[in-house]
Amino acid sequence: MTARSVPSLPTFGDRRRGRIGLLGGSFNPAHAGHVHLTREALRTLGLDQVWWLVSPQNPLKPTAGMARFSARLGGARETLRAAGLGRSVLATGIEGRLGFQRTAQTLRSLRMRYPNLSFVWLMGADNLAEISRWWRWTGIFRAARVAVFDRSPYSYKALASTAAVRFSSVRCGIRALWRHDVPAWSYVAMRRHPASATEIRRAAKPTQT
């Protein structure tokens, strides 16, 4: 994929309207599970586009075993190209350019840069179960709508989590998500995908002899 063919974010202050799904993560590496969730998000939430936000370094994950940022970003773009998602999905390293490692910071910045876009934060049920450990996590729910995608076996733990209980009064159905202002979140049922970045990395390690 050439640099010219890589989809890019709108310019600062772009006034176009649209519904944008944000999928953040280390993408270490990007895999078919990310593609599966992204396709489900496009289909069920009526999104105009999904942005993969490749994190320079997740503060809750160790640096050991983490591939270089440039390699992870390039791998994410290659995964999207191979999946044939075209311009409906783009992988961006904007957090690296802004110097952010915190989701709440990123969401605030994106809302300032693109005031006419409506954002929804996309995440798996495993992340909902632990999001209360994230920096200023309640600010994430107040900065963007949130769509939580089922990921067995985390469903019950996620729906009983601190975040789910804290924002239980603003949980709504998928069809109603865009009718509510923030905070608002939905739980999205979907077919489970077996891909796991941890398992991919484990399989890629050379065997000891």
C-alpha cells in the first residue's frame, strides 16, 4: 500500500457531518477479530466510517513484547487492505502525533478538531469489565457514545462491572443510541470471533529446542 493510497483523517476543523466509530488499541498485531468487530459496527450502528486508533503505548500493558508503533500502524493498514474495507475504515496514528496515551484525552481532542462529527467509542466486553481502571474513565462516556460488543466469556462480568452499574441509567438499545446525547451506551450481541492478539504472538514465537 503506497502512502498516497492510505486513507487519511479529515483536516483540522473539517465541518462535514458524519457518524464515526472509534476502535482504539495496541493492534499488536491487528487481526481478523478486529476486522470482524469493525464490520459488525459498520452494519449495526449505521456508521459512515470507522477509525482504528493505534496506541503508541497502552499504559496498562507492558512494553515487553510490544512491537514498534510504526510496525503496528503499518500492520493495521495492511490488515484493512487485505480485508477489502476500502475507505470505510482507516488506521491512524493520531495519538502518536498528539502525544496522547489516554483515551479521554484523545476523545476531547477529536471533538474539538471535528465539531460536526458524532463519535461512538467501540470496545469489546472485556474492556468494559476493566475500563474503570482507565485514566478518567467516566470522561470517556461523557465525551462519546459507547458501543460494547459481546465477547464471550466476558459478558456477565462486563454487565456487572463498575462502569455498567455506574451508567446503567443511560444504557439503551442499538437503534436508540443515536437518539440520545452523551452519556449513552449500548451492548451489542454478535457472533464470537476466535482471533486473539495474545495467541497470535504466542504462535509466532520460535519454539525452543
